Amino acid sequence: PIITPAQKAAQEALKNKPPTLHLTKAEQKRHRKLRRAERQREQQDLQAAGLIEPPEPRLTLSNYMKVLGDQAVLDPSKMEARVMEQIQARKLKHEQMNADRKLTKEEKAAKHARKLQEDTTQSVCVALYWVRDMGHPYHRAKVDLNAQQNHITGGVL
């Protein structure tokens, strides 16, 4: 078989790549849980040492009477407004984080092109077509355009 320079490079990359350790879903879940617990413990230690301020209580409409206690009883309207403000701030923060993660048009196009590229390291798909007459320029242009749009390579016999 004829091997293109790109295929040679892919084979070399596979040879030089160290083996990766794949974890099962349960192991991934356990590791993630442990990392989060460790991060939480570090935060608590810093708060106990007085290096960082403890976070403001996460208020919701269902818990603010219990969390705020006497303040909520004295002025419930003011406290409810404070709760709604906090809820709105959390929502805005969430939407802003999503907007920051969103791919640009160029990144989307690059990702789409990358997904269309066939992985030829394991196997190559081949298709043969018999065309009676490729003499007409319209048919040649149509085949050429189709090949370009679908990232197909090949030749004519």
C-alpha cells in the first residue's frame, strides 16, 4: 500500500506516544470526588486560619427565614429583596461563564473540520465509482466540487 507523508507522521506519533492510563467511569467519579473534597478541606482550613473570609450564605426563597433568623423577621421585604438580588447574581455569573466557554465562529469551524477528517491510522475506507463519460466539463466540476466539500481524495483511471 502507498503511505502518504501524513500517514507516516501519524504512525510515528503513535509509536512515540506513551501509553495512557484509562480509568473506568467509577474510578473517574471517585477521583473527582476526592479532588473536590480536598479542595473543600483546603478552603475550610484557610477560613479557620482567618486567611480568607467565609463565603456569604447561599440564600434561596425557601431557606432565608432559617438562615437570616431575626433579621428576616424584622424586615422580611428587605431580606426577600436581598435574596432575589443574590439569586439574580448567581444566574448572571452562570450565564457569563457559559458565554466565556462558548466557541467563536473560527473555533467552531476548526472543530467541525477536525471532526470531518478521517482517522487513517487504523483503517482506510475506499470506494470505487464507474462513470461512463467524464468528458463534459459540468460533470468534472460537479465531481471536483463534491470531493472538495467532503474532503475526498482520489484519482481517475
